[in-house]
Amino acid sequence: MIGPGPLALPLADVAATIRTGRALAALVRGGDVIALVGELGAGKTTLTAALVAALGGGPAASPTFSLVHRYEPAGGLVVWHVDLYRIEHAAELPELGLDDAIGDPRGIVMIEWADKFDVLPRDHLTIALEHAPTVEGGRVLQITGSGPRSRSLAAELVAVLASSS
């Protein structure tokens, strides 16, 4: 289970996950990479769909079977929604075009099951969603930045979420 800490927040319900995605949408910029980790049904796709919708990209669906969805919301951004759940071997990764997505200065890359393979750039934001029966709402969100940009993004996101609670 994700332990308590300055960047760990309880999620009261699905609406809280959606609010998190919307808040993140207001803070991201081209070049950001977000690793989404957590159990099945923890809210990774819900959070991404909220981000895509908030950016004006329309409805977003899980890329579990197609593996990659690309959305072009307003403002010249591109959101790459990648799901590594069904990938069995690292040799399959080049077919996804992750290098192009991660290298796109207009791109925001959301990678579900990102902890499955070593695909992340040095500076990336990790959002871990986990079922936590002892926490009000039954889920918890942990936000971690791994580099200067992502640490700043993590702190901004936590501040926004804390002020809206």
C-alpha cells in the first residue's frame, strides 16, 4: 500500500479522480511524461480521460487493446495515451512509437502500467493509484516527480488538489 506522505492524497470517489485529471490538465505542457501505475480499476484511465477532456480532446477511452491513442486537443498539444498492460516483451515496445511520442515537444505522454518496462525519460511524473480500504473513499493517489520539471509539476498539482479539498 502507498504510505502517507506529503504527496499522498486520499481519493473520496470517482469524481475526485476526475478532478485530479482536470487539475493536471491545467498544469501540463508539451514534453511532459506521466507514468500511471496501480492496480486494475484504480482509476488510471479515468484520470487520463479527464485530462484529455479538460484539454478539449473529446472523450477518451482505454487503449488496452489498441495500445496507443493519440488525441489532438485545442492549443496545438498532442496527448499520447499508451497502455503497456498487454505488452509481454520489451521487443514489442518499438512498435508503439514511444520514442516519437516522448520526444514530441508538443506531446503530453500518459503511460498506463509504466512500471512494467523501462520506458520513461529521466524527468517524468509518476501518479500511483491504489485501492486502500482503510482510507476514506477506498483509494489513494501518490504523486512523485523524478526530475526538476516533474517535481515542480508534482508540487503544483498537490497544491491545487489540497486547496480544492
